[in-house]
Amino acid sequence: MGTQLPNADTESLQRLLNLSLGVNDNNTENVNSSQPANSIGTDQPLGIEFVEKILNYEFKDKNLLLQAFTDASFDENCVSYERLEFLGDTVLNMIVTKYLYFRYEDATPGSLTRLRAFNVDREKLARVAVKYNLHRYLRHKKPLLEDQVSLFLT
């Protein structure tokens, strides 16, 4: 996989992401759509249209968006973001790795690793989420999580 990454274009990375999510190349259907539309839980509305507007992207499968914003505490039978987080971390690391690999051609592997870690740091990503008000759409029932978000905002 690593030998192919330097040659991968954005379209190839998108295809890899689509394949991982069970979406065909032209993004028209979810081939692994075994969960019913209301499987995530809807007693707290997400505001899908607002999130899509913020992201400037319309999701074909709205369940993926619901899942991405749903913490396991929301409902004991919900599908939460943990599996998508795992996948997203991998794809983000691939994209950042490719960028850094070509941007800093003389950097050592250790330097590139530190740069990548700095750029995919949880706090940095949290700041981006807060900047675009994405934290407002997180579906959860964890007072501690709410406290942590509030503390982060101050």
C-alpha cells in the first residue's frame, strides 16, 4: 500500500474511501446498506441540511452523516461514529502523508512522522470542528462530553 501512495491521485483516494464505505465509484448507492433508515436514532434531530451546507457536500446516504455525528451514549441500539472514525483517521493520515511526502522532499521519515502527527492532532481537528460549528450537531447523552466541549470552547 505504501508504495502506491505517492502515485495516488485524489480520485484514487476517493475511490478507496468509497470502497471502504461500500459506496460505488460514482457515489450513487450504498451497496452495504443493511441498516434501516432510522437505525441510528432520531429523537434528537441532527440538522442534516445545515451540516451539508457547512461541509458544502450533499450526502447520498444520510445515514452515514447521522452515524458520523452520533456518540455511543446517544442510544444503546444506535450505530455510532467509532467505526467511521477509524476509517476517517486512516484516510486523513493517507492524505496528509501524501501531501507532506511531496511538500518536504528532503525531510527525514522521523520529521515527516512528527509533522503528520501535528497535523492530525485531535485538538487541531477539534478546533476546525468548532470553527465551523460542527460540535453543535453531535448527538450524545454524556454530561462529561458536554462539559469537555464547553471547556474547549472557553
